[in-house]
Amino acid sequence: MTLLEVAAKNALRNKFRTTMTILGGAVAVLAFVLIRTIIVAWNKGVDYAAKDRLATRDKVSMVISLPKHYIDDVRTKIPGVKAASYLSWAGAKWPKDPNVFFANMAADENVFDLYPEMEISPDAIERWHHDKQGAIVGAALAHKLGWKVGDKVVLAGSIYPGDWQYTIDGIYGAPPQTALDQSSFFFHWSYLNDGVKAGMKDKIGWIVTRVDDPSKSAAVTAAIDKLFDDQDTQTTTMSEHAMNQGFLGGASAILAALGIVSIIIMVIMMLILGNTIAMAVRERTSEYGVLRALGFQPGHVRLFVIGEALTVSLLAGLVGLGLSYPFIEFGMGRWLEENMGNFFPAVHVSPVTAATAFAATLVLGGLASLLPAIQAGRLQVTDALRRIA
């Protein structure tokens, strides 16, 4: 039996204390992974933003509408534009549960052409094109509200008053490596335009543009805004990355605080583990004295202490990751996607987060054992044999 194997067995001598320490460390790992996963999910809109997609809105505020004819000008007068579409925020509620928030947007007929990463069947798009009251909804939203293809859905308007009836023509998904959420509701802008008052007709919320060459995005951005400089309604155009970054900018302080909290949690775990190892060293002081009397060197004693700490850390990391995956992948992550999908489009434990948590657990466990290990290695044989734990 090697010295490391003996050290590992020492960790299990006080099973209750070791179990509590492992569970405490596992909870710390779970909290760390959850917080880091939430931060990664929040930043996905920036990290995975399309490089060839631009957004154009009113220069003053996104809540101010643009004249619909702007879309024709963008399509026909701006070189480098591959495709352009538009959307309008509807702000409707589901009467059966008005507290449920989800993005519902009136969209142009070609809107899905600008989001090729959206996973939706051609048959669903075909049904939608031929159904003026048709709607395409995200998989997370459909799962949460129990909707399926063919269902009739009535939403209560707020910005556009009235009851709006739709038919679910399709359900879309999105791969984890995109910035798209799966909790949005798309319907025909023409249906909305036909049902609003005269003063609200022929207005759109914002324009989405795809450029034929991402390297020309800056030039296209400037050209779009210059085109409308002399108009009553001026515009601001930005990349999808910049738009998402601006949207998330207000939460940067919160995200930074969460990042600090995740580190503090791991440090607390290190202190708990260090205290446990220090108790074990005190209890085995006489045993270490016997080992020294038999010829074991101070380095061997230190190895016993460090090996015991690493064993507990290893088990805490494995248990913590074992709890993290089902808790996030099938619990908290799905809840965030269904209820806050616009902010957390895809919540999954990334390999980088899992590896970071596991590595941090081992490193902090080793650091926690350094002081007790150094003290154990300095014990004199006579003092160790006389000491009572």
C-alpha cells in the first residue's frame, strides 16, 4: 500500500465528519457552478451575437416607432445589404396567466431568413406564410404554457388593445451556441397593422439587417443612419453584438458582484476543509509521533495530511458536479429558460465551468492542507508521543 493510499484511507476514519465536510464542499461547488453558469448564460447574447447582423432603431429610444417605408429604403438604397426585415414589440399578455412574461413580436414575412440559426421546419414556415393569424413560438415557451402546433391562442393586448387570436403554426428551437432564446412569440405584422387605429398604422419597431460581408458592417451601419439624417425620425444602427452589450451593460455591476460571490463561496469551502484537516492532525498527533519513531521522514507526514485533504476535495468536487448537472440541466436551467428566456436564452453547464470548479476544488483543498501539513511535519517525536489530542 502506498503512502497516498494510506492518506486516502485516513480521510474515512471519521466517517461522519468527513461526510459532512464532503457535503459542505459539494454545496459550495454546486453554488459556484450555478452562479458561473448564470453569468455565462446572461452573456451569451454578447458572446454569440451574429457578426453579419445589424439592428436599426429610433435615435432617441427603442420605444419610438419607425415609419414602415424605412425598410424599403434600407433594402434598395444601401449597398452591402443582403437582407432586411423588421419587428415590432406587441407587449401582449396571456389572459390565463397575466404574470407570465414573454416577448411577443409582430414580424415581417421574411424575418426567419435573417435568423438561419433558428431551428424550425420548412412546413411550419409554409403554414405560417399562408395563415394571417399564424404564430411561431419558442420551444421553452410552448412547453411552459402547454401549447402545441394547431392550438388556438388568444392574447390580450396592452400597447395594442384588444383580444388577438392566433394559431400555433410552428415551434422553433435554438442550439446552445447561439444568442437566441426559445421563449418568444412571432406573428404577422400585417395582422397587427390591420387591427390597430389609424394613427398607429404603418409603424415598425426596429429593422434587422444582414450584410453580405461582415467586414463591411461599419460602412453599412454609417450608410443607414446617414440615409435618415434629414428625416423627421432619425436612427441609430449598431451591430447585434453592440446592441446586446448595451442591453446587458446595466447589469454589469450585478454580474461582477455575482462573480465575486462565487469566489467567496469557494474560499469558505477552503476554510471549512482546512479546519477539518487541522482537527484530524490534532487527533493523530501521537500516531505521527510513532511514524517518526519508526523512521518516517517529515515529508512523509506532510504527504499524509495533504493526501487526506486532496481525497476529501476530490470527493467534494465529484459530488458537487454530480449534483450540479441534474439541478441545472433539468431544474433551475429549464426554469430560467422558460420564465426568463429573454435574459437567459440557454442555461447549460459548460465544460469550462465544470473543469474550473473541479480544478478549483482540488487546488483550494491542497492550499487548505498546507498549514496543518507544515505543522505536522515540524512535530518532534518526543512532543508528539506525549501530546494527547
